Amino acid sequence: MDQDHYNRRAVELLKHAQRHAGIRSANAFARRIADVADGSPSGSAYRRWLNGDAVVPAWAISAAAEAAGVSLAELVGTQAQSPDHRIDDLYELYSQLTADVRDLQQRLGTARTPRQ
């Protein structure tokens, strides 16, 4: 698995912590994490993490768990058991397989020669 896969998992942990805390606003949860982590992250940095535009640092997952009032083990354990997480994994797999099939069809389509 590549780094992007692990970053998507980290993003899911952040989202799960935010839901667990009952905070709908990304900016509000970023402030809660900042209180725990002595000033970081900014709201814009947190949104970049959520959008997958930046790599989520390991400390942020731990701080998010603390901000949500759960241990890191609980956050990871409950997130892994979440039906939403399983659905997201299936959707990700479906999307990847669909892209792979399209790619294969294009390669096969360009490799064919017309019959005369």
C-alpha cells in the first residue's frame, strides 16, 4: 500500500474523532486540537488534511483523539469497527477497480488492429 492509502486512513481517523466529539465545524475541531497541541493546527491546515491536500502528521491523530475525549486505541478501534469505514473501504475498492477496468479497456482498445 502506498502513502496515499495511509494518509486517507489518517483522514478517516480525524473525521471519526471530530464526529465522536460532536463537532460539525472543521474550524471548531481544529481549534479544539490546537488547544490540546499548543496552537497547531490552523483551521486551513486542518481542512487541507481533511481534503487530502497535505499529509496528516502522526501527532495530529493523537491530539484529535485527546480532543475527542478518547484514547488513541479507542479511536483506532472504534473507527476500524465503524460501518461507515467499511462502506468507505468498499467504495474506495470499487473506485479503484473501476479505474483499473477503464485503463485496461483503453489499453486493449489501442492494442487492437482492425480486421479486414
